[in-house]
Amino acid sequence: MAIIEKLWKYILSSLQGRGWGMGLLLLSACASLGSPDGGAYDEKPPQVVESQPANKATNADRRKISILFNEFIKMENASEKVVVSPPQAEMPNIRAVGKRVKIDLYDSLRANTTYTIDFSDAIVDYNEGNPLGKYTYSFSTGETIDTMEVSGTVLNAENLEPVKGILVGLHTADSTFHDSLFRTKPLIRVARTNGSGQFTIKGVKPGQYRAFALQDMDGNYRFSQKSEVLAFDTTCYTTSQKPDIRPDTVWYDTTTIQKIRMVPYIHYYPDNIILRSFLEAGQDKHLLKTERKTPESFTFFFTAPQDSLPRIEGFGFNADSVLIAEPTEHNDTITYWVADTLVSYPDTLTLALTYLDTDTLGIDQWRTDTLDLVAKDTHAKLEKERLKKSEEWQKDREKALKKGRTVDPNETNPYEETFMTVQPTPAGTLNPDQNLTLTFSEPISRVDMDHIHFAVKVDSEYVDTAFLLAPVEGQLRQYRLYAEWQPKGQYRFTADSIAFLGALGHYAKSISQELRIRSVDEFGSIFVHLVGIEPGDSADYVVQLLNKSDKPVAQVIANAEGHADFFYLKAAEYYMRLFIDRNHNGRWDTGQYDSLIPPEEVFYFPQSIPLKAKFDMEQDWNFRSIPLNRQKPKAITKQKADKEKTVKDKNRQREEEKRRNK
């Protein structure tokens, strides 16, 4: 270090006459800003020196605010974290300038109102990023400043995931809840949720309030668009406060606790509001995109479910007789199959599509678009690829013969004729309560049962046995095989090449599927007893077992006594969810604000359920005994809590590194 200092003195003395001295002095000073060669790292967070107006000032009338710190600072993710309350119609200008944070409020100040600017943990020092911590600046335009706080959590109503970054706000509670309140008036106090879905609304006047959450798409602080995620609570909350104490841990270092002290503080209520956010059904209907991957089919994608299928008028063909519609359950994605090669052969298919489209006023109107659908893979391209594969197959066969390898003389070229493909699910091995599903590559127009056979293995021989092969309801390309499966049994399903004929004129190749039924020793069972069902409740209580990806793998409706039994479960770690199906449609339904219909309730069992083979588990579940924000297991919660900003403790790390290098 002494050599470096002498070198600096020599350079300065030789260059001062050239006007470089001051610049080098500044450079020398910068070299000591926390590096292994420039001294200790700065580990002190920035501190507020003064603010204008003063923090918590009353009778303030300035819309330009300046907060001075003891060092240079910056703001991280300010647009996400900094919230001004009451909300501003015109976005304030908030920026870090040197050692100051400057705020320009463009809205007129309201009389007798407390203003809060919640910076959360956005403010850090400029060099090392040491966080100031959660900081809120406030002032009042009246004689007093309001200090009440309202806290809680916003969860996704469908899966209890914490909702990060959503706006949460308050309205003064009237005697009754009005559905127009959230639509016509902006929120009066606001905050945003953190990574855990938690929020704290500050600067609240003592009184009674109702809470809302909003993914505010247009910045007007009220529910005005169907595409906005929202949450509402008809409960009337009364603010209050009381003295309280909480534990505070003092650390020797990052791993050793020095002591735990009890710290007095003011506890504000309510502090446990839970808002369940949802997106309303009936979103704006628009044609999102069209797709024609092959000449024989095309697909329309819509932004929302359609009440009915669109109308199609073909240019040069009769759409009603040529097209076969294959819609999804809610008609939001519709594939059409072209059952006439003369119509499908041209590269471009022209038609008029008439469908429901939502106009700028939110009204669904019939709209007609003329579309030119161009096949991504044309007939010419597909035929060229088929001929190439056919020639390659023939050449491989000739090479095999020249090398003396055995070749089946009855084998035909698989590329001489186009076949439907078929996918059996599950393939090969079934649970005793499963059935085999056949999925074809095009809609099925005819099934010849005389060319389909099903047999069970008895000793070493296969013997024909009873079965049922039926189309899957609502599916044009699926058939399901039903039989009386016996654990450990072996079965064979066969179908000749003329058994299945597709709507496009293609047959499926012959099918021969060997099936084995698993032994009951490979499975376990879970018997769930729900506690907390309200007497006389006519709703369906739907219990779902989930995998580690939070996806349902089994579903049962609990009986009148609250029992939901799951059989033939593979050994695995399961999770459990429950939703109350009020309208008995078998699926979770979202809410509707104008009718004050909340989304259907969802609950999670708060821990995993490890199941072993040959084990039967009984599990009581009082699904209302734990608050919703503590129910979903962390292992399947995708939205993780924000990483807390802390001082990086670089000086200790630096000293340890020095000791290791000695």
C-alpha cells in the first residue's frame, strides 16, 4: 500500500502543472469507495437528513417534495414499488437525483388529506446497494395526519397463489354494499402487494372501509374493463390500533443469535384481510388468429369462449357439406376438417367467417371477415416428401438384399398409401380402474366392429371376451375401450386395417395392442373425511389430488357425510385441493362483480400426503380451520416471496478471504 501511495504522489506532483491535478485527486478519492485495495466496503444504509416539507408535516401545501440523504442514492424498480396515496390521476414524477429523491405531484392537493409516498425497499445507496429498508414519507394538508393502517393478502381465487404487484385499495363503507361503487369511484387509498401477496395501506383515516384489489389496466383506479383482474369483499372493516410487542432477533453474525428482545410497537387493525382475485367470465370476443398447417384442416383461435359455432360460407364450395367442425368445450378454439380433396387440394382456401365480436362499447356483434387460408405444408410439398421417403425405403430394402439380409417378401411400402395415425393411451399397462383410449389423427366416419377383436389371456392362450368400444363424448377423434379388467390380467386388442375409416378417406393401419393390468399391490388408497361442511349445504364438495406441479391427477365428489375415497393410487407424494361447486357443473367457476357473485371457494390441504404402495391412508380435513393465506404448501406455490434486501456483509467476506490467502 505504501508503494502505491508514493506512486500517486509522484504522478500528482509531475502533472499538477498541466491542469490534471484536481481530476487525479478526484480519481484517487474514488479509488477508496469500497474495494479490496481501497479500504473497507460501505455497509451502512443511506439515512434521511431532511425533507421539504418535513416528514409527517401538517398544513402542507407544496406539490414539489425533496428528500435529502447522507449519501448518493438510487431507486430500484421504482415504477413497481413506489405508490402514492391517495392515487393520482396524473402520474407523479419521482426520481433519484444525486443525494435526493425528488417528487413532483401534478394533481391539485385535496384539503384535509393525508398523503403517503410508500417507497417500500426501492431506495438503496448508489455504490454498494445497501437498502434503506421499507420507507414511507407522508404529509397532511390539514391540521392532523392520519396514521391508521390496513393490511392483508391477495390470493388467486382459483389456486390460492399469492398475487404480486396488484393494486389494493379502500372505499369508505356505506350502510350497504353498492355494486356500482367500484365502477364509478376511484379508490381513496391504495397500496401494492409484494411477492407474498401482502399489502399495507397507510395513512388511513379512522373509520369503516371496504377493500378491493384491481389489476388496473387503464390507470383510473376503478373497475372499468372486463379484462381487469379484480377482488372485492362485502365485509365492513373498522380501523383500530393498540400497543403491542414483537420479538426482534439480534445476531452476532449471519449464523449466531446474540439475543432476542421484545420491541414495543403500535399494532394496526384490520391486519388479516384476504382478498380472492379473479378474472370475470365473458371476456371480450375477438378472432385471435387463424392457422392452416395442412391442406386438410384449419383452426380458428378466439380470445374468449363463444356461445355458438361461427358461420362459414365457402367461396367455390358448400361449407355445410364439406367441413367437419371439431370445437373445444367452450368454442374458443375450433378446428375444421375439409372432407373433400377437391376443396382441400388448392394451396389457398377462401371463405367468409361470421362470428361474434365485441365492439368498443363492450357489446357482442356479428362480424364477417373474408379469409384466405394458405396451407403451411402444401399438397405438392407433402407429396414430394412422401415420394422421397418411399424411394429411401426402397433403396434401404435393396441394400439389405444385396448384403444377404432377410427381407419380408410380403412387406409393402408404407409410403405408397397414406394412413391415419392412432395413439393408444395409456400404452401397454393400465390401472384396474383405467380404460384404453384410441386417439386418431382425423375424425372417424365409420367403425367396422367385425374387424375388431378383444381377448383375455387364459393360461397361455388368448380367449375372446366381452368388451365395449364407444366414441368419447364430445370428441370426434377418440374411441374408448371398456372391459372388466382383472388385476394382473393380460389382454390383447386388435383391429384390422379396414376397421377404422377417417372422414378424409384414410384408413388406420392394423392395430395390435398388448395390455397388462397392474397388480393391486402396486397401489395405495386415500380416504378423506371433510370436516366443516355446513349442514344442509346442497353444493358439491369436489376433492382433487394434485401432483408436484399443482395439477389434478384424481377428482372425487364427497358424499353427504363428507367422505371422498381415492383408489388405485400409485405410490407418490400427493397434495390436495377442494373447491365448492355451487352450480354442480363439475368445474371451478369464477366470480361476477355486477351480480356480487364471488368466485367459488377453494381450499388447500396445508401439507403433502406421502403414499406408499399397499397402504391405505385415512385423513380428516377441517378445511376452514386455517386462514387461506397459510394453506397452500410452499412446495407447490409458484409465486415465491421477494428476496429481502440486506447488507451484503462484504467486509467480513473480505477479511475471511485475506486469512485464507495468507
